[in-house]
Amino acid sequence: MAIVEKPGSGSDLSSIINDERYRAVFYQILVFGIVGWVFYSLVDNTLTNMANQGKAAGFDFLLGTAGFSIAWTPLDYKPDDSYLFVYWVGIVNTLLISGIAIVLTTILGFVVGILRLSKNWLISQMAAWYVEVLRNTPLLLQIIFWYLGAFANLPRPKQSIELLGIDWLVLNNRGLYFPNAEFVDLFWMTAIAFVIGIAGAIWLNRKATERQLATGVYEPTLVKTLGAIVGLPLVVFLVTGMPLSWELPVLKGFNYQGGTFILPAMCSVLVALVIYHSSFVAEMVRAGILSVSHGQTEAAYSLGIKPRWTMRLVIIPQAMRAIIPPMISLWMNVVKNSSLAIAIGFPDLVSVFMQTSLNQSGHAIEIVAMVMLFYMTVSLTISGCLNIYNKKIQLRER
Amino acid sequence: MSDAPTTSDGLRVFKPKPSLPPPPATTGVIGWMRFNLFDGIGSSITTVIGLLLLGFLAISFYEWAFVRGVWEAASRQECRLSPTEFGTCWAGVEFWFTRFIYGRYPDAEIWRLDLMAIVFIAWMAPLWAPKVTAKVVVGLSAILVFPFMAGYFFLGGDRNWFMAIMVAVSMTWFAGTMIHVAACLLTGKGLGHWIITLSGFSSRDDRTHKYPLLIAAVVAFGIVYFVIQSWQLPIVGTNQWGGLFLTLVISGIGIASALPAGIVLALGRRSEMPVIRVMCVTFIELFRSVPLITILFMATTMFPLFLPEGVVFNKLASAIVAVCLFSAAYMAETVRGGLQAIPKGQYEAAEAMGLGYWQSMGLIIMPQALKLMIPNIVGSFIGLFKDTTLVSIIGLFDLLGMISAISQDPQWIGLHHEPLFTAALIYFIGCLAMSKYSQHLERKLGAGDRR
């Protein structure tokens, strides 16, 4: 192969654009210059504007007193706490509500997804319509609908709705009241027993698998596992004299006292988040199970594996490979979408920090940056876990 | 077996009797029901439970919407009292329906929005007509040229020199497109062909055939420009925009800008130039990892700080910029997914043919990738359409914002369920139509891949 020396290469100004060696560098410098200039002018404008308004940038305000109260938080927050603590309250509320929503969404979504694959035409059609209707209406509309349609019209505490007919599980316009667990002295022993139980269960299952691999004898471990995880702590719990008491909510005067409660707004956000995202989970589960080729099922049957075991040992493990990556990004979406709670006044991070604190203190840039930092941390953590998982489950082709 | 037929040389031949019809319980409606609804005890029980649930939902809905529905009333109070107690107040929805669609746009000016909707449909519709030629030009101009005319019709008021030219260009272009489409449908030949033929100036083989086209375009533009020079529409500020109209404006701009921006970002992310790659990755990851509402808040609180003094950016413009940034980042990931699905052989083949970067991207990779990406692209469009509801949180009156506005109207105070149901229905129909159309498109374009 002959290499033809381009005429005028290296000497001409046009070679910067035409010569491959310099072209990439040239374009990168150009783009970098433009972006840098845009950034510089933005920063410059911002500094000028802030100087004109007499504002100073900096994170000093974080230690100042916030001065407003927050409608609901599991933490011990008082209005004279600092903005930094408000940030922390917001993070805890956001993580709490999205954590609960993620667990419930996944369970409900799996149920609907399996119903969607039911052989029963009516059931699969109903599941399909559930998915279509919920996926195609905006989440914000659904949150508002649940709030205004259901949870804002609850009766006063005196006429509370007793869920399941239990008088310590009540729903009224102040929120959902349920008992609060109080741990007495020796409860730590039960907790330790629980941890030991889980470790024991893992060990038992490993042993059983090893034995099966070595001898081919299958031995059911469900009873032993349950015994280790539930039985052991229960025995310890009873032996140590039941060191746990429930503080029940009781109607006193105009309101309930004792127990824990969550706001009606939180109930509606939770219900809306769970129901909306469950429709996406359902589709993922369906697509995942359908993505396992039918040949796998036939092969399992021809080996004499029973249908129940085919599902458990052949279909589900392969379907999981298709289900879990989108599922994890859906969990990320739940965390992000929980910020819509602001529309009905649930005090999540965006609501308490990006709205109330920002309006009060006026430190827009710092606050926006801190909120974005939180969401980016969560997102990058989750996608980091996803990448590790993806590497682990990738098909090992031989 | 004496009756078995024999051939001429005495051999008996096996001849099966005609097969019996299938048992009546396995065919027709009954058979279908047995297989799909009552296949065993478990299935039957679930069917019955499902039917009960469905019946309960249908009856409750029927009672809520129709039995208790009140269609004529002057206020919510009237709905609640007559003729049945706690009537479902459709009268309020009816009364406010114009507002749901057009927001607070003055009644006398609503024709402008209707007209633009018709113009847009007329501009896009030829894309589905097989006889029309030059579809790329028609489609692209609907996205690039139409917004100037629409923007002026929506806003009204004075035109600066740039808008004056662009509105005239847009109108001329629209008129030309319509004549072109009519010519195509009637004669099978486009406008360009007729201008060249009728002018008698030159033939198509000659390079000079461009001159009559240019002259015609300039003359038409000049006429339009001078005709509309003194014409003006009354100004309608963006604070009066609202309802479904505003939703469509925001999501329309978001969708139109998302695809090109997403393609550029995705190519940048896969580029071999480190500086460009790092910038694109930073942009994409930043805007994808935070919720849209934080970007909207950032836009409303920080854009005023970013801009030089004297430049005022209204809320709608900030919201649109925020939506565009957000949708571009999401679209970039969608496009990247499509690009990754193209086998490496295609890139190598394009290179082996001697195509440069832009040629191989534009002619080989992108057409295949875009076809693969259709479901995901439409998925993000649907997502964007739904996500525009968030602008109601920062105080714009989109469809959802108008829904909350009605419940604060003294006459209809507290009216929530019926407007929310109406809005849900509008969103549902819009999104479902988009997703069904994408499925259709997927089947149509995937025809070559099926065996």
C-alpha cells in the first residue's frame, strides 16, 4: 500500500481542518472554547446580577435558623433548627417515601405482570387495561386525583374509618394512624437472634445446594429456613419476656393521641406512586418472561422437569436477566418522581428545601446545586450497582 | 373387512373414514369460553371474581357519570341539590371546557389557535398521501418554518424586521406547499415541475432550471410580504396562554427539539474526541439523574441570574428551555441505545466503501438505528407529553393548571373529580393514540425484517 503524501500537508492553514491528525484537536479546542465562553459569560452575568441585588454567594446560610415548621417528618425537627437540618429532613422524607413505594411497586407490579400472562382471557385483559390506563395518564394528575378524590375527603377524627374493623388502625383527615412499637430492655437479644437466624438460613441453603450438587439428592429447605428466620427470634422473644410494647393511637378529645401517623398527602403520594409505577413493572415482567424462548420450556419438559420446577429453575432465572436492569432504572424513576409530592404539599426534599428554604433564604444557586447533588448521588449509586450486576449476570458464552 | 375397496389386481387399500366433527363444546363461542374463561376450577373462580369486580366498577361508574350526572346547572351548588343529591357536575366541565382547551386566551382571538391547528394539520397531512413528492421538504418545513407563523399568530403584536420576514416566508411556504400538494394530487406532478414547464425557460436537464423556481419564490415572497406589511394582530401575552393549547406548545417544542439535540448528544457521547465525549456525558448524566421538577425550579430561579441585565425571560420561555434540556438528555440515551444495536459490521462496511463520518452516519447507521428506536422514541414523546403537566407546579396554566383553576372559581368551587376525569381522558386518548400509531409504524417499517 502506497502512502500518498498530501500536497501542502503541514504547511497550509487549511490542513488544520483537512488533515486528520490536527482536525480532531482543532474541533475539540473550538467546542471547548465555545462552551467555556458560554460558561464564563453565565458566571460573569450571575456575579454581576448578584452584586447588583446585594447578595453574596456561599454556604454560610446553611447554619442559620430555618424558622418554619415541617408538616411531617420521622426526625425530631423544630422550627429553630438550621437549614442544613432541613436538607437532611428532606432527604430522609424523600428516601423514606420512595423506599416504601419501591417495595410495594415491585410486589404489585409482579402480581399484575403475572396476571397479564394468565391463560384466563378476562384476567389478562383486565390486567392489560390496568396497565394501559395507568401508563397513559400523567403521574401528577394521578397524585392529585388520589389526593382530592380520596384522601382529602376523609372524615374528622371522631368519625374515623377503622381499617379492617380494628380500632387502632384508623384513617381520618389528619392521616393514617397506626401503633408505634416501643422496644424495652432485652429486645436487642431478639434482634441478634434474627440476624443469627438469617445467617443460619443462608448457611443451611448453601449446605443443601452443595449436597445436591455432590449427591443429586434434593432436600427441601423451606421449613428449616423459616424456622431459622422466624422461629429462633420468636423463641428468644418469648423467653426474654416479650420486651416489646405497642403504643396504640387513642381518640382523646378532638384528635388521636399516641401511635404514629402519616399525612393524607403522604398516603396519596404513596398510593399514586405505587399504582402508577406498578404498571411499568408489570410490562417489564411480562416482556421478561416472554423473552425466554419457548424452546427453553420444551427442553425442560423433554428432560422430564415438572412445569412448576421449569418455571422456577429455567424460566424465572433467565427472565430475571431481562427484568432487573429496567427494573433498577424504574426504581430510580420512583425516587425522582417522588418529588411530585410537592404538588399536594408533602414535605419532601424539593418541597422543603428547593421551595420553602429557597424562597426564604434566596440562595438559589447553592440550594439548586445541593438538591441536584443529592439526586445525582442516588442516581449514580444506583446505576453503579446496576453496572456491577450487569457484569455479573451477562451470558457467559463459550 | 369385506367392504374394503380393492384395486383391480385384488389388493386391499386402506381408506380412512371421514373424520368426525370436533365435539361441539370445543368450537365456537362455547369452546372459546371453555378454553379461555372456565379452564378448570381455579380459572372459573378467577373469572367469576373478575366479572364481579368488573361489574361493580362498571355499575359504580355508570351511576356516578350518568345516573347522577347533571348536565345543566349554573353553579356547583345547583348540581349538588338537584335533581339528585350530590350530582356529578358535568355542567361545570361543559362551562369551562373552552378554558380547558384554550386557557385564558381571549374568546375573540381563539380563531387564531384553531386556524394554526388547521394549518399545521394541513401541512403535515400530505406526508401520509402516497402521491405527494418532496415529502422531506414538506415535513421539515412544517417543523422549521411553521413555528414562526404559529408564534406570531399565538402572540400577535408588533413584528420586528426578523419576524416580519420569517412570518412572510412561512406564509409563502405554506401557500406553496398547499399548491404543490394540490398539483401532486390532481396531476401527479409537483409544483416545481409545473413552474419549470409553464415558464418555458429551460428544461430540467439544464442547470438553469433553478432560475424560474427562484424567481417564482422571490416574487411570491415579495407579494406576501407587502400584502401583510401593515396587517397586525392584537397582542395576547403568554400569561394568557393555557389549557391543552399550552400543553401542546410546550410538548411540541420539546419533542421537535429533542430528536436533533438527542442525536447530536448521542453521537458526541460515542465520539472518539475526549473533550466532546466528556461534555456530552456530563450533560446527559446531569439532566437524566435529576427530576424534571428540579430543572423547572432551576429554570425559574436561576435563569434570571444567568442572563445579562435588561434581558427578561418570562416563565413560559424558562419552562420551555428546561423541558428542552431535559428531553434532549433522555432522547440522547434512546438514540445511543439504537446506535449500539447496529452491528459493528455496518460501520466497517460503510468505512470500507470510503464514506466519511457524516456520510456513513447519515446514510448507513442512522436510518437503521432510527427504525430500531421508533418504540423508544415514541415512548419518550409520550413521557414528555405527560411530563409537561409539571409546569403547573411552577405556576403555568397548562391543562392540569386549568383543572385546578376551575375548583377556585367561586361558582364551581371545589369541583375536582369531573374536571380531573376529563383531563385524564384527554391525556389517555392522546398517549394511547401515539403508542398505537408507533406500533403500527413499527410493523410497517419492520416488514422487511420479517420472514
